[in-house]
Amino acid sequence: MPMGFLLKIIVFGVAIYAAWRTVMHWKGVFDRVTGKPQPRVRPTSAPPEPPAAPRQATVIDASGTCRICGAYLSSAATRCGRSDCPLP
Ligand SMILES: [Zn+2]
């Protein structure tokens, strides 16, 4: 009966796979509870710096526009620097 033998192999493989998945799941839960570092965590893949957005917003708040031509100015600039601007 070759079909029954094949079926047994398939069922055995599925059972091994399910047991492996269960062991890995509970191993991850155990590591999380005990505070151990996760092996998949890579320190080099950290998310970008969160203060980047507020710093950019501060720069935007500190900047202004040229009162003559309306070009955007940084907080340190005294004039916009455009060649067609009438402001000296
Ligand atoms: Zn200007």
C-alpha cells in the first residue's frame, strides 16, 4: 500500500512542522518574559532619529520670508541673496 505510506510521511512531516512552530513560539514568549535580547534584533537597523521632525519644525518657525520679494530666508540670513531682489 504505497499511498498509505506516503500519507503517513506527510502527516509525520506536518506534525514535526507544527511541533517546531510551537517550540519556536513558546521560546520567543519565554525570551520576552525573561528579558533576554531577541536573536533577530539587529542594532544597526534602528529607526531614524525621532527628534528630526521637531528640529525641522523649529527651523521652519525661525525662518521667514524676504519682505521685498517673498523668498524663503533662514534665521541667520539678513537678505535673501537673490540677484533680482531689490533689497540691498
Ligand atoms: Zn528678497
